[in-house]
Amino acid sequence: MGEFRVHRVRFFNYVPSGIRCVAYNNQSNRLAVSRTDGTVEIYNLSANYFQEKFFPGHESRTTEALCWAKGQRLFSAGLNGEIIEYDLQALNIKYSMDAFGGPIWSMTASPSGSQLLIGCEDGSVKLFQITSDKIQFERNFDRQKSRILSLSWHPSGTHIAAGSIDYISVFDVKSGSATHKMIVDRRYMGVSKRKCIIWGVTFLSDGTVISVDSAGKVQFWDSATGTLVKSHLIANADVQSIAVSDQEDSFVVGTAEGTVFHFQLVSVTSNSNEKQWVRTKPFQHHTHDVRAVAHSPTALISGGTDTHLVIRPLMEKVEVKNYDAALRKITFPHRRLISCSKKRHLLLFQFAHHLELWRLGSTVATGKNGDILPLSKNADHLLQLKTKGPENIICSSISPCGSWIACSTASRFFLYRLSYERDSISLQRVPKMPAFLRSALQILFSEDSTKLFVASNQGSLHIIQLSEGCFKHLHTFQPQSETVEAMCLLAVSPDGNWLAASGTSAGVRIYGLKELKPHCTVPAYNFPVTALGIAPNTNNLVIAHSDQQVFEYSIPDKQYTEWSRAIQKQGFHHLWLQRDTPITHISFHPKRPMHILLHDAYMFCIIDKSLPLPNDKTLLYNPLSLTNESDVIRRRTAHAFKISKKYKPLLFMELLDERTLVAVERPLDDIIAQLPPPIKKKKFGT
Amino acid sequence: MVEEESLRVVRCGGSELNFRRAVFSADSKYIFCVSGDFVKVYSTATEECVHILHGHSDLVTGLQLNPSNHLQLYSCSFDGTIKLWDYIDGILIKTFTVGHKLHALFTLAHTKDSVFVTINKEKPDIFQLVSVKLPKSSSQEIEAKETAFVLDYINQSPKCIAFGNEGEYVAAVRDFYLSVYFFKKKTTSRFTLSSSRNRKHAKNNFTCVACHPKEDCIASGHKDGKIRLWRNFDDDKKYTYTCLHWHHDMVMDLAFSVTGTSLLSGGRESVLVEWRDATEKNKEFLPRLGATIEHISVSPAGDLFCTSHSDNKIIVIHRNLEASAVIQGLVKDKNIFTGLIIDPRTRALVLNGKPGHLQFYSLQSDKQLYNLDIVQQEYISDNDLIQIELRKAAFGCQGHWLATVEQRQEKETELELQMKLWAYNKKTQGFVLNTKVSMPHEDHITALCFCNAEKFENPTLVTASKDGHFKVWILTDDSDIYKKAVGWTCDFVGSYHKYQATNCCFSEDGSLLAVSFEEIVTIWDSETWELKCTFCQRAGKIRYLCFGRWTCSKYLLGATENDILCCWNLLSCALFVFKPSEPRPLYIQKKISREEVHWGVFVPRDVPESFTSEAYQWLNRSQFYFLTKSQSLLTFSAKSPEEKLTPTSKQLLAEESLPTTPFYFILGRHRQQQDEKLNDALGNELVQLPLTENIPAISELLHTPAHVLPSASFLCSMFINSLLLSKETKSAEEIPDDVDMEEEKGSDDTDEENDFTEKAQDTNDIDLGEDIIHQLSKSEEKELRKLRKVDYSWVTTL
């Protein structure tokens, strides 16, 4: 594996924002997640829970509701009173439309998917018709006294239930009038001081309405008579979310204490048809409020203020005990937030609304393996770049020479020139960016920092020539087919001849930069690409997919390399395929062409192509004790995958020079420390 | 009295009441519990033992009501039989011989002709649940060999098996498995909990199981304190469970209420938890039950619960979670450091009870009289904690004083010792702490001994310790300007060549004190505390030391560590040594018990027996009780078993018809009178009645059939006398009391037996009379004679 000096960076003060809504789409098996900063992320549950798309947030656009309608169309509504539809191809907002009801608290699509219902601050429930390219207001329902916090359709589409403060209303869709008003008991542990907020309602096909409220109750109502059937007190704090399965045989609720409860419909006795709802298992995977839950056919999905997205599979629904049956906890975005200037030892950190530039510390001391070297010069916070406007930063990059910084929001592109004079640093914004560089999904500098590659959300790739203080547009690769698909990942060969780009679903395209022509397309693969890298000298493109497969494709030969075929033939080690997080970065050692360096959030791996591949019987993760064994044993047990799990959660790892690595960690404890304190619970024995 | 018979070992109490779940009768009037080889029937209202069902020859392991006749009770035992009882009359109806050792018994309402038992067939740890067909036959002894296998790999404890939903399925748990057998489908489903060694799942073991009476729901208790409610268990894949977690330690038992709306659970916290609607937030507690809840049972009528506790106690609890009755047996402690002591006042057996307590246990009624908290500190039940142990106790001055020694040793060098002296308070009828001495010695106290001679004005206590000293403590005046008080102080410290003092003993008249120092016995004059002489016999370290009594008071007996009994003649300073095997013991009984015998004690008889044969004469004046390893109390009895039974059952039939105890009426009237008296004479001291149960005269009166009683006018004075408090100056009250009783008893018996008694008494007097009379003061002697005169007069008229 070789020895490296590692810069262990822990000053990346990144805190993901909390999850507000979760919407599961059964047709495409995709999950939409909205966060409190307005970001909407799309996870592909079939592709190993890979976060394949995201829409950057906006300060004024806090989403309160998220839903799928008409198959694959995604809508969100928020406290700014607007309904937004997202364009899932181009990764931008299709349109936004004011509902004229004040802040929107809830939204739900009709069972047929053709209508959209929203609940507003002023107590109105509005019905919208979804047309092929827009939505159209249809009518208002009877106005209620206070805000409508939750809505649910009866599966037949004839009735709706609306949760408000202290009561639940049942509406007849045809007439638009309220047929029942069910008053909720305000009492909370015997005290009836506070109002009881209905955080969620669900209408079942047998007419039962299930409500969850701020008094910690899950209640079952008969909508025909408007009476309470059963009440479960499950928490000492609010129950904030509810989701029911399609078969209506189980549902899940999330509480402010961080517990998720599963309820199941079980028969009372084996030989009777009578069934009852029973609270079965509690899951405590969150430390903070569970703001949103979803129920996929095989899993319970929950997310909340503690920023984790937790996917808990239902064991009884899982057919085979494979890796899908394991609990998933997704905390960090599946994309890079850090870029690095190798020459000047600079790190650029991307936050939601600003960038930070740090210079790494240095040391003169030497030591043996495992030593912690004292710093002779501490890490330096060089500058903090704040973007103007409410929009979040989509992507950013620093050039390898360290003299250019580029970043982009949804509507603006920024390019800065940095000049260094001894210890001081000066920053100059490059003015007059061309109009076509409005928003970028990915920015990349070439190895010699003379070229800038920008992947725009229209599917086009722009190549810009950079020189002292000015820039020149060289070329634009237009998308080949009519389908406008945004490119999310870019890689350039170190010699500057080849550019590889990949979108969210289609294969990887390779462009020749000398001729400025498309070179070839790597054969399509079922799973999305998570990282790209082009090796120096050989110009082999290494592609990592979300199902943990790694391919090596020779660009000059336009075919997969021998090594790639060999490993596909033998198959990867089962432990390798069972890893949780996708590979987010691939790099190469300049002096050792046989080595591929890659990492995910929990491990760092060097693949040595000269060594034999591991089979399922060999140990994948080398235990440390083997380093003490004799050389013979080491050589016999050595295999191509050298894995280090020392640094985790690992957000970024890059080779600075032949003997130096930089690793950026973000310990989960540091994130939790920055979150608001959770609800205090008495713990036995403390 | 009784024809000479061979002595038998008789179990006389102290056995576990909490060995199995107690069972309620259908009308909740009675509660049945196993007690060693017997089944005891208690009244739930009065806590009185109504019947003792004798018949099994080994431990009774299961009780169930007969589902087809709720006035009958099935019991099973290790002796391989199932017996059917009529519990109202206490009659054995039938005996079914199964042949295997039976570990548990279950009955079902719809399978009336068969019952379910747990047996182990081949290997010692493999148990099976089988159904046994009970053949219909009119004979009393029936063979029931027809068994059908139901389930295997089960736990032997009946807590781990439960029948559900009117016998449609049976659930059994063991280790990490829950097995459910469906009788209709004849299939077994097995559910496994993860048993990995990580912290979270390490204590997933099942401990008990219960089935919902109406729904398909199984509740299981676990070692980590969780309760799981299993549903959908007829589907191997879709089964699901809910967790209820309140207990921090193992769930000992679970029970559903009759309607199934609530679930009861208990464990080491000694809190009964009622989970209503099986929801975690809706629970009620009955705390401070005193000891670990071992079993919970529910009455079929649904109005009562009962919990069995590890301190051999059964608490009957109302549906609204209010304890209504407590049935307390002999408390089992891990170690009986104090040995068996007899309280001279109540004749109760005194020994270690609950941690830090001394229990007073009535041998006659097999019932705990009361608990004395010696340590007076909150007991925290934790296995790792080193507790304060009550090591020694001794009564002195006819029960006026009680000395206790407690110790706590964390490390070799850190010894905490405390000696407490308790005075008997007549008003409160209990012991009150008088003096507390911390660190009376530097090292462990090995012996504690009061001087019990009557002539001694000053109570004297001697403690011997491993630190090489013995200390003499005397009662001195501790009065100050505020109050009159007495307290104990150290009077003398003696030692002998830095040897460890191992035991001490006063001679009967209190004039000599013998202290053994390892292998040497020293004799001290108790007046001057002078060393009189030493006996040195290198026969090993002396463990026990005892002076002879009455005619043998010149002898000193010592028992050494290597099984040698030494006897010194104090007058001639001669030594006799015997090995227990060689000399001529009076009586040897082999195989007295299945277990090791740990302690023994002679209890003075209220009524001397009259064994003429030489071999049994040692039992004349006292009865020998001994305690085995499992803490069942055994004794020797010469009576035939039938005879032993009859008086109790006769007496209990009378009681059973009364809803409240007979004592209640007497006591209630008496109290009223006393209250009036008090109101009249305010200046008088408040006098409280001694416990009625402890006065033999009353119980004798009440338990004797009316037709053999002398006339009421005659009995009246005696009865009133017995209720009166004797004055404290009367130190010799024991003797007249004894005589009293003898006479009474004599009157009860038939004529021919009467002669016998007299004869026996005469012989006794001839044997011992001289010695006693020497020690009696004149006034006492006079009194004794007077009593004798009075009493004999009416006997002769009969």
C-alpha cells in the first residue's frame, strides 16, 4: 500500500440541513426528500439508495409539503405560498405558482394523480387540476377556522380528511362541504393547556381516519359517524408524521422524541376475520424530531431534524436475505463538496451560502508509521466567499494551481482570480460572464489550470480557455440526443486530451479536447455513475457505479481493459458489494500507474491492479495484525484491494503529492453538537 | 400417651410457598399453594391455613383446579403421581400414577379426560410436554400410563409454558426460542430471537410466557426486562411483536387478567406492574412489595391477583391493586449466620430472615410472627454490593435482652462491626434498640453469650472475638437529668496468650465462664473475672462449648474441628474424650433428610412427652428441630401420621365456617373493655395485650372440643389470668406457666392417659427436682406449691 503522510482535516464545519418532507414514488421506486433549506433530493431506491438528483435550495422557499402526482411529476409547496413543480430531466424548477391562500402547510395528490389538494394558513382547502404541463385552480372547499396542517384523500377519491388545530374535518369532494368535524382531546398528561395540533391524517378505504397529534396520540376515527374508535398514547411529545402502506395493513408514525413506531393490522384470533391495529415495533434511529416518514412496500423511511435519512427494511417483506435487508442511514450528500489545489495545498469547502478556502498546515517533523506529527504551521483560514442572493450554491471548484475559483448557484456563475503575494492573498472577480454560463451543475479545471469545463443544466458542456485575468469561450458540446439530460459528473485526463462526462442515467460520454469532437460513449450500464477518473499516461477511464461496481475503460482503445474484464469475470468480493455508501472520488498515483485510489464515506481503498484479485474466501479488510506477520504470509495473503477504515466519515480524500494524502473527515458527533438540543428524555440509570 | 413407635422425621414447615404459582379457587375464597410435600389451602380473607393436604411423598410441583369440577384440585409431584383432592374437606379422592418425575401440570377446559405434564425422559436437561389420559375408574389408585407427546425442548418451569385461546395452541419458551404448537393443525412454529453476544441482545433470553385469554396474543418476559407481545404467530413470516419495557431486570412472571384487558408483570424490582390495553404508556404500579416477585396468578373470578415472593410470602391483591392479605412462611436467607435460636419469651424460632432482619417464626403454626429490622438500612438489591450481614444474635435474661452483631467486610482489612443490644418493651411487645456499640472488637466476633442465671442481678454479656480478647459487657445506669435510662458498657477484657477466642459459655448458675482459645479452654470466675483454670487438650480447635445442665452442670462439653467431642469434669478437672462414632449415643437416626442438615435446635416443649424407652428419653423435655440446606424445617416425631393430622383438621373445620378468625371476637371484646378501663383511669399506664396466638392457654381453650372442657366457671379465672400481664419482677414466671399447661393438657386427655402424665411428671421431678429447688427462691417455691395445690384439686374430682 505504501506509506503516506496524511493531513487529517476536521475543520470542515459542514452541517447538513434537516429533513422536512419525504415522498415515496411507487412507480419508479424513487424517494424525494426535501430539506429545511429548500433543497430537494431524489434517491433511487433501486440503485442502492443513490442520491441521483438534487435541486438546490432557496432561502425563501421552505418546503412544507412534497408529493408525486401523475406518475413521475414532483410538486412541492411551502410557506411562501407557492406550488412548485420540478423538472426532473433538466434538474431545475419548471414553474412556481401562487395559491393565494397564505403559507401552504399541506399538499396531497388525489389517488388518481390528476388533482392536487393544498391546505393553507387561512383555513382554506384548494383543489387544483393537474394539466399536462401546468396546474390549474379548480375550486375552494368550505373554509375552516384555522390552518390546515394535514390532508388525506379517501382511496376512492370521494372524501378527504383535513387535520387542523384541535379538530379534524371530513369533506365531501363533490359538494366541497364539511360532513364531519371531529374534536380532538387536548389533554396532554392530564393538563389541557396547549392546543392540540393535528400533524397528520390518513384516510383508509374502510372509512377509518387515523390522526397523529401534538399530544402524542395516534387516534382512530370512524369518518361515517365522526366518532373516536381507539386511541394510542405513544409519546410524551408530538407525533409529527404518519405514512400508510398501499395495502393498508401497516402504517408508521414518527415522534418528536426520535422514535418511529410501526403499527400493523393483525387478526384478533387466527380463525376470525376481526382485525385490530396493534402497535408493534418501535425504532429509535433518530435523536431528534422525526418530521417525515414514508412507507415503501418493503421498508419504513424516516427523516428528521437530525439530518439522517433512515431506511429500515421490513424483514417480513424481504424475500431473500441480501443487503437490501439491512438498515441504511444516509447522512452525507453523494457528491463532492470539497475541491483541492494540489500545488498550493489549498482546500475549498462548499457550504450552502458560502465558500471557505483553507491552507493546509505543514510540518518538518518525521516519524514512523502511526505517529502523529506535530504541526509547525497551523492550517490557515484564507478566505470566506459569500454569495449574494437567497440561492444555495450548486457546485464549486478550485483550480489545481490555486489561482482560480469558480462556483455557481441556480441563476448565476461566479469566477474569481486569486493572486498570492507572500502571505497575503487578493481576490478578484472576473466580470462579464457570458449569458450561457448562467447555472452549472458541475465545474472542473484542467490539470494545468488553463481550461475550465462547465456542465450546464441544459445538457451542454462549455469549454473555456483561461489566461492571466481573462477568459475565452472555446467550444460548447451540445447534447447529442433530443432528450435534455443534465450532466452531473466530469473528468478530464491529466494530459488534457480527453474529457469524460456522465449524466444521471445514461452512460458516460467521452470527448476529445484536441479535435473538440465527441470521441465515444461507454456502453450503458443499469446503475448510475457515482465517480469518474482518468488515469495519467494510459488514459484509462475508471468508472464507479452505485452498485459498487468499478470499470476501467481504455479511452484510446474504446474498450474495457483486460483488468476490468478480469474483475467482471471473477466478480467483486461480497463485502465490497455490501458497502453502504457510493464511491465519491477516484484519483491516481502519478508514479504508480497500477494503483487506483478511491474512497467512500467509510473507507479509503487503493486498488493495486498488479496483485491477484480477492475471492470470497479471502479477507477483504486486512486486519492490522497482518502487518506484523512475516513477509511470506503477507505476500501470500496480499490482494488487489488495500482498504483503510481509519478515517470516517470520510468526505474527501486526495493525493497531494507522491507521499502526502489529505483526508477530510466530518465526525457525526460534531454535527450533532451543532444541532438544536433534542427533547430531554429520562433515561433509566442516569 | 402414645404407644412406643419408631421416631420419624417429619417436615414441620419452612418449605417454599413460592415454589410454584399459587392457584385460586373458583370463588376466590381459597388459595392453594405448594409447600414441600404438601399442598396448603389458605383462606384469602383471613390468611389462615385451612387445610394441609398430605399425601405426596416428594415435592409437589404443580396445582390446577379440576376444570370439570371446580371443587376439586389436581396436584402433581416429583413422586410421579397426580392426585385429585376435595379441598373443602381436605380429602384425597384419587391417585393417578404416571411413573415419571412430573415437573409441571396443566389442565384445559375442553380436554377433560386428560391433563398435560412436563416430564424429563432420558437426559437430565431435556424436558417434554406430554398429555396424560386420566382413565375413568372408581378405584382410588389408578395407573395412568397413556401419554402423548406434545412438545419438546422446553423449560422445566411451568412459567415457560402457557395454553392460549381456549387450548388452541400452547406456547413454550426456552433460551432464545418461542415454540408454539397448534393442536388443530398439529404444527409447531418456532421463533428465535437474536442471541448475539453484543450488549444489545445479550440478555434476550426468554424467562416466562403467558397467553391472552381471548385473542391470539402471546406475552413473553425476557432477561433484560422487556416484555414482548407476539401476534400473527400462526404465520412464520408475518409474525410481529411489540415491546413493553419498564423492568430493568429480568421479568420473573407474567399473567393476563381474566378478560385480557390488562397484563401483569413482576420482577426483582418488587413492583407489580399492570399494563392496561397492552400499551406502554398506560400502566399502573403496586410498589414496595418487599421482595422479588416470583409468580403472579389471577383468580378465575377476576377479582383477585396474588404474587409469590422470594421471601416465601404470598400477597393477595385486589383488582384495584391494593394488597389485602399476606401469607408469610419461613423466610429463606442465603446464609443463616445466627443459627437457630429460641426466643424464650414466645418460644418462637429466631433466625436470619430478610436481609438485615431477624425473623421470629412460630413453630406451632408454621407462620412468621414478626420481623425485627436489625440493620435498619435500606436494602439495595444488587449482586455486586457487599451488604451488611447479621452474624450473631443471642437472647438473655428470659428474653428481656437481645444482642445482635452485624458486620460488613469489603476488603480483608476493612471490617465494619456493630453490636446492638435490644431491650424488650412490654408495652409495644417488641424489641427496642438500647445500646449500639460500633467496633466492639478488632476482628470478627465468634461468639455471643448472655449469663442466664437468675441470681444474677446484673445482666451480663460476653463476646469472644478473633482478635484474641473476650469482653464482658454489663448493664449500667445511664440516666441523666432528662430521663432514666440504662445502657451497656464494657466491664472486663480478657485474653489468653494472644490466642483467638473461639467460643464462650456461661455455666448454668452463672458462676463460671468458659472461653475457648483455639485449642485451650479457660475457666473464669464470673464474680471477679479471675482465670480459674485452663484445660488444654490438643485435640484440635474448639468450635463449640457448652456447660451441662442440672445434674450434669459439673461437666463442660466442647466440640472440636476434627469431630471430637470433649467433656471435662470441672470438679475433678478430668477429661473424657469421645468420638461421635465410638461412645454410646442415645439415638441415631439415619437418612433423616435428602439434603444436608445445616442447623439444629432443641425447642423446650410446652408439654413434656413421656417416652419411657431409653432411646427416646432425650425428646421428653424438648423437641429437636433442624434446618436443611433448602431451608425446610424438619423434626422428629413419634406420633403416627394419622394422629398428627386429626387435631388440626378438626380444629380447622371449625374455623372455616367462620369468616373471621375466632381471635377476632375475643380480642375485639377485650379491647373494648380495655378502652373503657383506660378512659376511667387516665393516670394508669397504657397496657397492651400480648399477642393472643402466643398464649398457649387461649389456643388450648379454643382448640379443645367443648364436650371435654371443664366447666366454664372454673376455666374463667384461668383464662382471665392468662390474658393479664405478669409483673416484671416475677423472673421465674416460666416455671409456673409450664406447670399450668401440663395440668390443662392433662385435663383434656382421657383418664388412663392422665395417670401416665402424672407418672412421667413424677419421674421428671425425681430426676431434676433437687437441682431446681436449690435454685428457686422461697417466694417462688411458695407460689409453685400453691399452684400445684389448686390445680390438682380439680383433676382429682374428674
